[in-house]
Amino acid sequence: MPATATQSSTGRRKTAVAHARVTEGSGQIIINGISFEDYLPTIDLQNSVLAPFQVINLVNKFDVSVSVKGGGKHAQAIAIRHAISRALTKVDPDNRKQIKPAGFLTRDPRMKERKKSGQPGARKRYQFSKR
């Protein structure tokens, strides 16, 4: 692994923002000061966080410390996956060849559209009355 094996990166999905610090270690993942098994309630969400490590076959080789806010649990899990993937590509640029085809470096930009003035919602209009 070239350079230093400690990297930090930011990942986003919708309104969730995750800041991850990846260091060489034993595979411990801490999210907002809580172990990731306790923070993410389902196996699917836990697997989505572990997915970048599984793709490059480096499970239990890095410790991850994450600060995440905004969005729901699912959006936070995908934002964490995005941040970890970006940090792993910084640790070793060769990891990008395996992580990119899996789609873990793609940011999901979909967010709630803002409400506009003169109408009750983002797209909905008040009822039109001709007379």
C-alpha cells in the first residue's frame, strides 16, 4: 500500500453526509461513537457498509471511524459506504478498479424538492377556477 494507510473522506446520499476515517487495524467500525452493529439495526444495512471491503477482499484489515448526520438510516448507510469507498481508493489507487464497477463511488444526488411560493407544495398547484 503506497503512502499512508490513514485516509479520510466524505460520502453523501440524499441529505445524509458521512465523514469516514480509515486506518490500518483489526476491522473495528465505529459510527457516531457506537459500534456499527448497534447503530445500523439490520443485516442489510450492515452489509452495505462492509461491501467495499468485501469487494477488494480486505475485510478486518482496516478500522473505520465515521461521523454521519442527516437523512434516514438507509441513506446514512449508503453515505458511509460512499465515504469508505472513496477513502479506500485514496489508500491504494488500484482499489478503484474493483470498487468503481460495483457502483460504490457514485453519489446519489436525489433530494426533496423545495416548496415554491404561490403553491401548496413543490409541484402541486392550487385548484384553478375559470369563473
